[in-house]
Amino acid sequence: VWLEHTNFAHFTDEVERALNVLFATLHAHAVAMKLSSGCTALVTWIAQETVHCAWVGDSRAMGITVAGAPLRLTEDHTPLNPKERARLKKGG
């Protein structure tokens, strides 16, 4: 269905929502199954000139610019990251 869209701004919004639903659904299944071990996941979707990247856990994705420079696509989900540390503290 997504590939049939011609309005790629709308397409971008749908991909973001779909990735959010995907990770939330996987999390809900893991909780329901009482899985307690750690896990990471990373999904990258390229549509036209837009790179969509979603991740959970300590995963890292890198890209390369047209000029050949490295490009970080993710932000580390580790306690060393101040935003992640704050999220963890808030969650108890």
C-alpha cells in the first residue's frame, strides 16, 4: 500500500507511524511472554531520498554521505547517553 502513494511527505509520516507500531507491538508481545533477557533491533527503510531508521536497545546504524563521510543514523540507547539515562530513571 505504501508504494502506491505519490505524496511522499504523507508516505514519510506513515512509515514513522508504522515503525512505531511495529516496535510497540513487539514490546507488548515480549512483555506478555514474560521475556526478561535483553534484545536489540534495528530497521532501516530507504524511500526516494529519505532514510527511515528505527531502533531499540544498544543498536547502531551508520551511513555514508554522497561525499563519502560517515553519517550516524542512530543515537545510542545506553545509560551513558544523558537522554537515555533520564528515560531509565523515569521508568524506575
